[in-house]
Amino acid sequence: MFTLIETKPVADDHYLLTLHCDAKESIPGQFINIKVNTSTDPLIRRPFSIFDHDQTTMHIIIRVVGKGTRQIVAMHPGPVDCIGPLGKGFSIVTGKKALLVAGGVGNAPLYYLAKMLKRVHTQVTYIYGARSASDIFMLDSYRELSHTCIVTTDDGSLGMKGNPVFAAKDIVAKHEFDIVYTCGPEIMMKRLSQELSHIPIEASLERYFGCGIGLCSGCAVATINGYRRACIDGPVFDARTVLWDTP
């Protein structure tokens, strides 16, 4: 059972939803699947990464991109038709040095990950990538969890101008990391896995999960071990096993 408590804007076209849920535990990188309303338009549920989860309170970030997401952020507080937590999340390494690299709304699941890593004394270096300053949400919260927090924007309106991959290459050349975690556009994660192939990388793939429970197979991912369903075998994968150029 999920109940919407509050919806508030946190950046241009980005909203933070606070939900009450029966699930008391989840793993960073998992997601929930929301049915927009009781009608058939839109028919398919919408998947959203878990931004934060503490006991029975869960938060998700929604970027409005179309009819479905627009209807979700317009919902009034009350019961929500939702299933989750779903999928395979990130591994949590203890007492290590981790580099987190995210782009756009892919920053959402990495907040929860950074929180859990800090809790087990893993040092977090965070690279927050966005198109522009107006797309960045809750940056101070990310900074609080990070030993080092680097911001990149495509237009240079805040932080370094350029892609977060360039910032990642630069900092890896100066410091050693035990693991890299990433979420964002697939082209970004592909380049990151190529540039930092000497470091273990876990990537959360932003696929469209129609059912979320492995029935429709609409989220198939090509890997060196054959096709895998991102909703149950992922969305987190070892980046070095993903065949990025195979449809």
C-alpha cells in the first residue's frame, strides 16, 4: 500500500514526491512502478527510481516529460496504485572509495546510494551532471553526503562546462577508486565504461519497464551472457557485461 503525502517542485519540471509505504526496506537502485490513474490512458505504469527511503517513508523524483508524468505530479494526496520496491539494486561496499557519476534525473537513485555508502564508512566522490543549473535539484543534500562533490552542466551555467565523463576521467587520473557507480543517459554510461574500464563499474540502466516484474520483456538488455530483463535482472548491471551497441 502506497499513499501520496506531498508533492513539491525541486527544479524546473522536477518534483519530489513523498510517499508512505508498507515496505520498510529497499536497496538503492531499485524502483517503483506507478499507475497514473484508474483509466486506460495512459495504460502502462511509469517506473521511478527510489530517491530515498527511511522506514515507511519513501521519496521519488519525477521529471515531467509527457502526459503520464504530468498527471502523476498533479495527483492529490491519498492512495496510489503502485508496486515496489522492484529490481536489483547496487552493491554496497564498506570502507572503500567510491566514485558516483550521474546525469540528469539519473542523479535520483544515486542520492540514496550515497546515503547508504556514507553509513558504512565508504568515502563518496560525487559528480552531478545536468543540462543546466535550472535542472539541478537538491544539490546541498548531495554535498552533505559527499567527501567531494563536482557539478558539471552542458551549458556551463553552474560548475564545470561539459559532460560528467570528462570530470570523471580527470579525477580518476588524480585519485584511486575501488568502484564506480553510474546512472544517466546510456551514451554517458557507455563512454564511462569505456574510459574507466580498469575499475569495477555498476550502471543503472534507464529502460522503460512496462510491467516491472519480468512478464512483458520490453526492457531487454543485451549482455555478454545473453539478453537480460532489466526490471528483474537489473536495472543495475556490471557495466563491463553490457553490450552497449547491441539493440
